[in-house]
Amino acid sequence: MKSLSKLLLLLFVSVMLERGDVVAQDYTNGIGIRLGGLTSGLNFKHKLSSGNAIEGIATFGYRSILLTGLYEVHKPIASTNGLHWYYGFGGHLGAFGHRGGYWIYKERGNRIYVADPGATIVVPGVDFILGIEYKFINAPFSVGIDLKPFVDIRSVPYAYMDGALNLRIVF
């Protein structure tokens, strides 16, 4: 996983050095799945203009849900039609439930238990994203990869690094 993160980071740095002017947007909306380590789930992207987009990610786990909203800036890669790199920021809100002795949240390797069975904790946070996406020219699909570091804001903030493959149907 560490070597994959390093490869993705190297790819993103090389893409960031690429210059290109903003061109007409490839699509307006995309809906699909995010196959990542920590925040896999459903995602929806809406392009506000040729250079800006908003993205929502819904992650579902065992007695948990994490909703993430991101604002993104998209830049085309001039040498390849349909290929963009993007960066952005946003936030998330997670709810983690507890029943009968299961741990509900892991912070710095320690399991945190809820004393009241049926209780739920809510965790807000800050997210960042850096990615690359290709929209197939003659097909309503896009594929992308991203790195999404995020920080949970609790009594002690805790940071995570997540990477993912994104597959979308676009329209």
C-alpha cells in the first residue's frame, strides 16, 4: 500500500507540472463508486463549470455512515483529450453506532467503546483531495484515481491517508 501511495504521489506531481488551458467540460454529472481503503462507497460529481466541480461521497460500514462533500478545481492535461487532474477540499461528518461490545471507532490504535448500548458518536472532519480522471471520448464513462487525506476533529485530531479508484457513469 505504501508503494502504491508513492506511485500515485509521483504521478500526481508530474501531472501538476503539466500546463494547459481550461477547455469545455467533458460532462455535467457523474455517478458511480469509489473503491478506496477507508472511504469506499457511492459518489456523485457535478461540474459547476469547465474548471470547478462539487463531489459527494457516501461511505457505509458496519453501523456507520460517513458523508463527505468536496469542492474541486479541474485542470485539463493538454496532451490528452478527456484527461484532467484536480485538487480540492471539503469536509465530512461520520456517525458510528454501537451494540453489544463491538468497537465503534478506532483512534491511534485504541478502540473506543460507547458505554450506553445503542449510542452513536458523530465525528466531523476536514478533507483534501488530489486526483486524475479520464472521461472516455465516445462512451459515457469516466475512471480516475485520487489521494484523499482527511482529519477527524475529536478531542484529539487524527489524520488519515486514503486512496481510491473511481468509476462513474457520466451524463
